[in-house]
Amino acid sequence: MFWKFDLNTTSHVDKLLDKEDVTLQELMDEDDVLQECKAQNRKLLDFLCQQHCMEQLVTLITHEPPLDMDEKIRFK
């Protein structure tokens, strides 16, 4: 019954990027965001290269996270 499976699946990252109000935080919470970057997902790379995303990414790597932040997001 393998023919019942749809092999043309869309990644969850792509589904998020189809939303108009997607945030960088939502994308960073996805487990496969790094894999999608390595696969050169054009929609993801275009989103990440936007000015506001680049500023947020620089802030994330240059500032310590607040101590009261959720541990999963804090150490991801």
C-alpha cells in the first residue's frame, strides 16, 4: 500500500513561511530549520536575509537570554 503515501510533502517550515505573520521565533522553534537551511530552502533563506530578521539574529547571538525565558528556547 505504499502508493497511498504522498511523497510530495511540504515541510513544516514552508507551511510556516506561507503565513503572512510568521515570526523569526516561530521558525527558530522548528527542529528542522537548520536542515532546511543546509538544503538551501529559498523561501527560508529569503526570509532570514530580510533586514529585520538579520537584526534579530545578531541580537540573539550577541546578548544573553533572560533568565526567566523558557529553557527550551533559551538553549536551543
